[in-house]
Amino acid sequence: MYAYNQYDQALVDQRVDQYRDQTRRYLAGEIPEDEFRILRLMNGLYIQRLAPMLRVAIPYGLMKSEQLRTMAEISRVYDKGYGHFTTRQNMQFNWPTLESVPDILADLAKVQMHAIQTSGACIRNTTTDPFAGVSADEIEDTRPWCELIRQWSSLHPEFAYLPRKFKIAVSGSASDRAASQVHDVGLHLYRNDAGEVGFEVLVGGGLGRTPVIGKTVKKFLEPQELLSYLEAVLRVYNLNGRRDNKYKARIKILVNALGVDTFGEMVEAEWEQLKGGELRLPWSEIDRVKGFFTGPDYLAVEHAQNDLADAFAQHPQFATWYRQNTRDHKQDGYRIVVVALKNQLQAPGDVSHQQMDGMAALADEFSFGELRSTHDQNLVLADVAQRDLLALWSKLQDIDLARANVGTLTDMINCPGLDFCSLANAETLVLSRQINETFDDMDYQYDIGDIQLKISGCINACGHHHVGHIGVLGVEKGGKQVYQFTLGGSANEDASLGKTLGRSIEQDQVVVVIGQILDVYVELRQTDETFLQLVRRVGFAPFKERVYGTHQRSAA
């Protein structure tokens, strides 16, 4: 894992001191509200419906156990005892006081963390595959490249005030676990016909009120020119992106207006001035950063592995958890463990201070002191010896984090909605509670298989509903909260945008409609056919007939 050097630490410490003084002057009436708004956003602080919200950066989702312990302590001292993992792999605190934020930032700085560039019109946290470096199907570990992007983009003076926020995702395997095609820039590591590893560069993806799948702007980019090419893309966007209308300011609007070919030509012209220059990465620097991400001291396979047959027989729930929540590891004798933050009584992505402390302890005991957050709001222990899985599962039960629902209906993404967000039009957390209560039969969830349910409380789509197999969007119509359904979306390598099923549904019928949609799937599926495959095969007609042919309580 990357460790700060003296310059990284000095930068973060100086930012804490700077923001502490800015907060003091604001509270003393020396800085007007409009000016302070810009300053607080530069430090990750929003004002939500009920309180400030602080978003903490977790670069590419990777953290040490001591960092998670610090966030647990922050939640106890400055918040209400919990935190929230986001779809950008970051952490949010929903209840800090404005006066306490400088102290929180100071505590974060002690463990090499900050909230810089987690908000505002800048380059946001770069995200990646939560299985990077340990997945057997990857071409190359993406974490060093994410770290190089982080260092280049942090406080980049030219891109501090972009037309709008800018998001980059990096994928290193054929299985796209980073949702890279719905980002402003998606980077795909791949090996060309000559055996060389490079990047396919996609631009103009994104969700929100104008969902778009990214388009390839460069088929093969030499890795040494990664930063120079990104600089060229950002310059073209910064100079040509719209600033007169924030709803039309994202790069996806510019790419659509120009066409990807014209946009690519503009990038190539800009890149001609940059490639081969000071932004070209020497292999010595690439190797230096890769040196922070070497594998841990794995046990020999004969010591890491054991026969789990007896454990499965004695503990059927453990066998189920193993099937649902663990994945293949490139190191023989090890498994990747996904810890679902999708309990029945908590909002998706929420985690209590006790659970954070517990997960930090489990990371130390079972996974070399490291954890990862995922874009679908779960946690990962990436390096667990097979011999330790039963003990880990038992201890996860002690902190109520052993729910075996990864990849199921209740492993949903859900934005905070009207409960917290000042932009939301509708409640969403009530829906996750109702879904958990209604679909509490885990055998049923396992039977229907891989279902990606995603729920947003407004058109900004923080719940990624556009790319859900089933998407739910809450809107306000005539003073009432109503909900639109989409089907057929995907954020994986087969990326697609869901299409609207029909007219809006009242809140008290949302769970009923989800049940009707699933009933159609169960009735029409073929052997081993997933929900997404069925939707793509049969289309919307049977779902529309089931929902609207018998459903009489829909909104206009």
C-alpha cells in the first residue's frame, strides 16, 4: 500500500491548518457565506438537509486497519457513531458540526487521510476493481496506475475549477468490476496482439440526468504516456466544456455535441504538445510506485489450505457464506472475502463504529492489516488464508457482518434520498427497509440469483439506477413521491443503460412491483438464465403486462 512521503504529509498538514483558519474567520463573520461555500467544498464538506456532511477520500478504496480505526473514533467523537461507504469507495460522515471539521481533518491527517477533492468541480477520487492485485483474471494490478493518477491530479492547479466534477475509473481485467464505462474517463488495461500491455481510453460516460455509456477515444495508449494523455483530455474539456449551464457541463455533453471522432482529434492535437515531455512516466518511476503494491508474505499452500468439507457439513450457513461471499484468489490457498454492508436494519453502506473497529481487528488478524471498499458499498478482505475462513466467518457473526447476500437482491445500492440529501426528491431508505422485510427468505434470493437492484432518490442518480438490472428512481409529482422503474441496465463489461418500464408507481407499491417483476423472471427463465439475460431475450412486454395489466394503484 502506498505510504506518504514528507511532501504528501506536509501538503495534508498545511491544508488542515489553512482550513482551520478559514473556518475560524467564517464563524467570526470575516468570510461571507458564498466565499466559504467554495472553501468548504474544496475540503469535502457539504451542507445537507439536517447537518453538514463530510466526505473522506479513500484512494481507489484501499485502507489500512489503523485508518479504519481512526474513522471509527471520528464517528464516536464527532458524529452519531456510524459512517457511510459511498459508490466512489469513500467514507461519509453525516452529522459533524461545522466547527468540528478542522479537528476531524487533523485526526485524519495523522493516519495519511484527508477530504481534499471529494467535492467540487475537480478530479475526484479515482476508483478501481476492489479485487485489484489478487484476482486471477486480471491482466495487471491497477492500483499503481491509480496511485500515479492520484499524485498527478491532487491539487492540479490547471484543473481546480473544471466545468463540472470529473471521475476516472481503471479496470484491469476482462470482467469490469469498476463500472468504468459510466465514468468521464474509463481506462481498460489490456494486452494487444503484439503482447504489449496498454490502455484503452473511453471518454464521456456517466449517469445523472443524461446517462451515457463511454466511447473509445484511443484504442491503445502506451502506459508511459498515461498522464500526458489524461492531461490532454482534461485540457480539451476544460477549455471547451460548457460553463453556462451546470446540467450540460459534464464531458459527456461535450463529447456528444462534438462527436467522439472530433473530440479525439482535438485531444490528439493537444497531446502532440505534451507526449514525450515531462509528463512521460519513466519506467523507474512506474517501478517505484509498483513497489508499494507487492504481494504480502503469503503462507505456503500446504499451510494456508485445508479441507473445508467437514466445516461445510457441520456449519451449513458457513458453506452458504463461502459460496456467496468469497471469490477465487490468484494465490493458491487464499480466498477474497466480500463483507456485505447490507444488513436488514441499516442503510446500505452504513457501518457502525463497533463494526469498523471489528473489521479493523479482523483485517489485522486475517488479511495483513488491509481492507478495501467497493463501488457497490461493501468491504473486502483481499487476502484470507483458506484455513482461516471458518474463524473469520464466526467473528463476522459477532459484529453482525456475516450476512451471505453478496450479489443478491438485498445487496442493493441505495442513495440516502430525502432522509439526508438536500437534492433528493423522494425517500429511498424506507424502500431498502421494506425490501429487506419482504424478501427475507434467503433461499428465494439464492434461487433468483444475480440481481443488481439500484435505487436513487433524484435524477442525479447517486444510486446508479440507470445501470441496475432493476433500477428505481424516486421523483416528485404533484406533491407526491412516486417511483419510476427501469430494467436491463448493467455497469459491468456488458454495460447498458436500463430503459423505463412504464408510468410511475406510488411508494407503497414499489415492493409489490419488484415482486411482480421477479415473478415474471421465475416463470419465464430458462435453465441457468440470469435475470439480465432474460430481459434482453424477451424484452419488456411480459413485465409491463404483469405490472400494469393488474396494477391499479399507479400514479399518473
